[in-house]
Amino acid sequence: MTHTFLDISKAVLNLIFPVYCQGCGEPLGYDNDLFLCRKCLEKLTPFSDGYCPADNVYPFLEKTCHCCIYDGLVRELIHKFKYEKKLFLKRAFVQLLHGLFAAKMADKGIETIISVPMLGPDERVRGFNQSEILAKGLSKKTDIAYKNALKKNFATNAQAGLRRAQRLTNVKDAFSCRKQIDIRDKRVMIIDDVFTTGSTINECAKALKTGGSGAVFAMTLARGI
């Protein structure tokens, strides 16, 4: 009887508040909390085994890993998340990050999870910091403490559309550690949505190292190609 009532309730909810896949538009069950159908989930394939940066390119990072290639469906979903405020997609994104963490980062002894910060006015305009949402979600999944350890010091131009050299100059010294947050000797992991040239995350890692952190790792949803 209880199952019948629940089934009827779900059927009614599907009629009143239909749920659709954010990738292809396919109707979904009301209890699908990822908002993606199986076919679209299968398209979110891993980027690679992980990417180990060369010391002379990203001298402040031990290792970076990326869930997917920033193209096609992945790019579309991240755009919806960031610019159309479809924050419910965080469940699917955090699931991807958690899977990659379990496979590639769980043995690194990471003690603190940190997000790439936004400047206060920029965050107020957007209404949220997508990197912070992802980092806090992964923190809950892994039971690793999240700390708001970084701050952005000044406004920078959008990285999209800039050449590599311009990106490096654009974010140079843009980040610093919050003095009240103790990350001394902590092995930390930076979370962000997209890794393109790596200049932003490398600058964040430099700030963490300057603040006394131990090894710095990074993980993102997608890597540009």
C-alpha cells in the first residue's frame, strides 16, 4: 500500500513538475537528482589518467587531475551551471569529482580542500562562487575539511580569450592567503571548474605555498583542449 502511494505521488509530481535531462531534454523520473539521463552521464568520460605538470610550467603544483575534456556536453553543462544558475547540476559535478578523487587523489594525504576565490563584487553579481560550491560538495563527500583560505586581491580580466602569456600576466599575484586561516604544512587540494592554461590555479598554489602550506594538488571538472 505504501509503495503504491509513493508510486502514485511520483507520477503526479512528474506530471505537475516534469524533470528533463539537462543534456538532451529526455524526460526523467522525479527522483533523478542528477538531472541527467544515463546516456548523457556516459558521455561525461574521464579526461585521462591524470595530468602531472612539469616543474618549470606549474612549479607550485604537485599534480592536477581533471574529470572531463572541456568540450561538447561538458562545456554546455558547465555553462548552464555558471551562467544560467542551474545550481542543481552540482550533484552530478560533485559525483564526478568524487569518483576522480577516489581513483587518483585518495592516497595523497590531502588534509584541506580549498576553492579558487572570486572578488567580492564579482561574486555578489553572480550570486555564488561555482568553485566554492564544488569544493564544499566534495568536502562533504570525502570528510576532508573545507577552508576559505584564499582571497582575491584585485580585479582581473576574464581569462577566456587571452593568450597564455596574457593569462599569466593577468592573474600574477592576484591571490593571497587569509591570515586567520591556518594552512601551515597542510597538504591541500584546490578545486575549480575549468583548467585551461593552469595560470589561475598555479597562482593560487603559489599563494598557498607563500602562506606556508605543504604540497598543493588541484582537481577540476574539465580541462581545455
